[in-house]
Amino acid sequence: MDKDTFSNDAVVTAMQDMLVLSIDAESETGEPIAKRFAVRGYPALLFLNSDGSPRDSIGGYMPAEPFKAEVERISRGEGTINTLRASVEANPDDLDARSALADKLGGFGDQAGREAQLAEIAKRDPEAKHIATRRLRFERVRSEVLSSAQGEIPDPQPIVDCLVGETDSQLLLGGHYLVSQIYMDSAKKSEDKAAATDMRAKAIHSMRIAWKACPDDQREGFGNALAWALWEARDGIDDKGKAFALEIAMTAAKDSEDPNVLDTLACCYFMNGQSEKAIATIDRCIELQPENGDWKKRRAMFETPN
């Protein structure tokens, strides 16, 4: 980010009133700071108040323009810990603010503060009518399912039951994608052919629900993940499943110039017996990344009849 984000003139201007320190999190002085604020990935930018308490954070690589927008948001105090605390104090029944505050506190490692907000959400919405309560319920069910597996593949049915009647797109997307992964993993490990076929069918059913709930601005990345999962399971899915994979891949690759997304589309073309389109699409990958030998290997595979 030093090269193309922090050196950007607009970013420099947006941060001109901030005291900026660069810290090596693995150094003797930096490690305690990273531990104190629960830094998990790098680069991590921590925005602190004058007393050293956390205000907000930005994690991971971000190009100049969206990074500048985030800095300006934090400078305005929008969605920061300070502002969210004030919103909760002014209106204790603002469950959206409580949920957002819980997420922010958890991100800084303040688990006690996070749990306190979650407990208040559950207390103030006992019938789970608010989305914040439903998200809390889902996270608890998800955690219980995954932790109870003890190294084995978990039973996804409690997650499926938790999502019955749900309308929130993010819960449906994340929840049913997790269910589909569990069923796919179960199918891979099953020695019973009929059971494996049934598990893959259940996985695809959950994928369809997740895909239907996917917002337009997430369709490229999420669609690519779904289509690739189906390509990897190609030997065990029927023609309808393969056609579904191609449908997703075509939507994900619309207007995309990402070679990885186009590669998935090419594979799905090939899986559906459309070798000419598969070759034409992988040729575009070769044009975009001529140094990547994987695309040429894929082309050779596509030239071999199904």
C-alpha cells in the first residue's frame, strides 16, 4: 500500500490532520500493540482516540480511492465506536447500532464489550424479530454446530433449521453456502455412492438458495466460488447441476477481465460439453496472463474430447 495508496496525493490530504505511526507488529515494541488491539491480518490500520482507546480500523489491502473514502468516513465519525456508543446511549433500543458496536468491539478483541451488547440485543428482542437478533441466533447455532463436530464433518441440519423463514440476504447467502460446503465435504468422504449423491444434491439445493440471495455487487466473487466448487465436484453431479454451474459462471464472468473468473467459466463450458467456448475463454486468460502456464495446460485439456 505504500506504493499506490499511502503515497496518493488525495489520501495524503485526507490524513493530513492525523498523527500516523508505522509499526512492525513482529518487533519487540510492535507485538504488544498488535496483541492489545487483536490484530489478525496485515496491513492493519488502527484509528485511536486521543486517550489511546480504539475508534475504528481498516484491514487488508485497499486501493487509494476506497481507502480515502474510509478515512473520510472515520474522520466524520460515521459508524465508529465513539458514534455507535453515543447512539446506543441516546436510544438503548437501537439494535442496529448495538449490533454494529458489538462487531467493532469484537474486531478490537474486546470480547466482554461485545458479549454485553449481544446480551442486550437478546434481552430487548426476545421474539427475534429484529435482524440483529436473528444474526446473533445464527452465529450461535453456527458456532455450536462447528464446535460440536470435534474434527469430524458437522451435521448442517441445525443451520438449515435456523434459516427457515429467513429473509435477510446475507444470512441466507452465508448460511446456505456453509451448508453446501459441509454437504460437499461429506460427499467427498462418503464411501456410500448413493449417500454421496444425496449429499451433493443437498449441497446444490443450498447453493441455489445462496445464489438467489446473493446481491448484485457480490455476484462475481461469490458466483466464481460456487461455480468452481461445482466444477471440482463434476464427476458426481448430474447434468442439471452442471448447467447450474455454467449459469452461475456466466453471470459471475459478465464484464469481468479477471483470469481466475474466466478460467472458471471456461471449465464450466467444458463440463457442459461446449469445448469451443471453453477454448475461446481460456485463450482470453492466456492473453491476459501469458506467463501463467496453468492456462495453457487447461487449454490442452479442453482440446481433449470429453
